[in-house]
Amino acid sequence: MSRGIPLEEVGAEISYSDVMRLNLPKPVVRPEEGVVEGSVLYVDVFGNVMVNVSHGDLKDLAPPLGSRIKLYIGDRVYECTFETSFSKVPAGELACYFNSWGYFEVAVNQGDASKKLGLKQGDRVLIKLK
């Protein structure tokens, strides 16, 4: 389109009824317990794990930077450091932060969080903030 190509040559016109709606799972927030239950939305090519918990979901539970957050995955428990980026923790360590889309993400500095945590799309993650 930026090169002046007519829209008809770019692709077929679609109607609103052709658009597929995604039914993303909703997180379960239990502020009295300091817990949020979420699901893995996406694992990127680096193994960073995006969870369906948004910044708004944690508005009453927002952890301070540098705090340790527990992640319950099945019968395993992990701890990550809440930061602005995975690069703020030592190499090989788990970091959790809000990504550029505003979703909770877990990463390993210079590593693969999906492999370290055994997570894939759709898996449940319980996040304990206090």
C-alpha cells in the first residue's frame, strides 16, 4: 500500500464475519491471598513465557521492584525476581516483569524459561505476590 499498489492486489477483502475472535482465558485474582492464577498465552523463540495476567489485574497487588515472587507450576515452586527486564537479574536467574504489551512475563537472563519451568502454551501458573 505504501508503494501505491491498489488494495485489490494486496489481498482479498474480508468482512467482519470472517474475523476469528480469540477467547483468551481470564486470570483469577484473589487479592486477599495475594494470588493470581493465570495461563501461558505464548512462549517466544527465546523461551520467555507470557502469562495472561495484565498490569491492571495486579493493580492492588503490585509488587515492588526487586521483590521475590513465587510461581507454583503443578507441584513445583520457583522464585523469580520482579524487575523491569530480565537483564536486571544475574545470568541464569529467573526474572518476572511486565512486557511491552502489559502482560506478566517470566524469563531467564541468557536462558530459556519455558524449558527451566517446563511450561508451554495453555499451562496454568499460580503467582503468589505476598
